Amino acid sequence: MNIYHRVECIVGFAQYWQHIKNNDQNLKQMLADYSKTEPENIICEGCNSQKTFGLVVSNCAIKKCAEEKKIDGCHQCEDFICKNIDEFPIQPAKKEMIESISLRKKLGTEEWVEQVERQYSCPSCGSKLHRLATICGNCNTPVTF
């Protein structure tokens, strides 16, 4: 399964896009600053992944909840939207997470992935971008989503 199918939160998306040439380094730097580490140390491949590092990820209440409930993520949870989302420490990410997870619950994973990949692509060159990107790392086109 593609890593993107497993991640819903902003931390996971940042890690997923690390594997793509036009990664949003500003977002990774923000998460690294929050975690008091380097950007390359912000690692998460989803709530059920063992590949995690950084203060945000290692202390992630959402990840712990998914592990306890034996689910892949919030899109499978009966209790979504819960206090773990409400108390997510990175406020700009919370709104994005709620919208994204709600859409995933509605559409299902495959259709959700297709829609998100279409929505967050550079209009000039078609490169896949992070949802908070402001410029395409491939062609330097400014983008707004």
C-alpha cells in the first residue's frame, strides 16, 4: 500500500512528500522546530507504522489511539472528531486534518487519494505538492489551494 493511503495528519503528509522531489521544506522545518530536531528526523508513515520520530510523532495521541483501537486512522473511527483532534498541537494542521479525514470517510480511501492528488498538483507542471505548499519545488510556480 502507498504510504499516502496510510496517513491523514499533517505530520504524515510531510513525511510522505519527503519521498518526492518537490517536498515542502518549510512545513518540515516548522515541525522540526516544534519537535526541537532536524527536518530529516520528522518521520511518520501513518498511525500503524513503526517508523516514527520527533516530539510530535512520538507523543502523538492520535497514533496511540489508532494503535489501541487497532484501526488505520481516524477515517475508520466511530468517535471522529474527538478530543485527540481537538487537542492536536499544531493548530493550522487541525482544520486541514478535519476536512481531509471527513472527506476520506465520505469518499473511501481510493477515491480520496485520487481527489487529493488531483487537487494538490502544480497547475503548471503537474508535480504533486503538499497541501500547505505555496510554491512548486519543481518549477517555482506560486500555488494556492
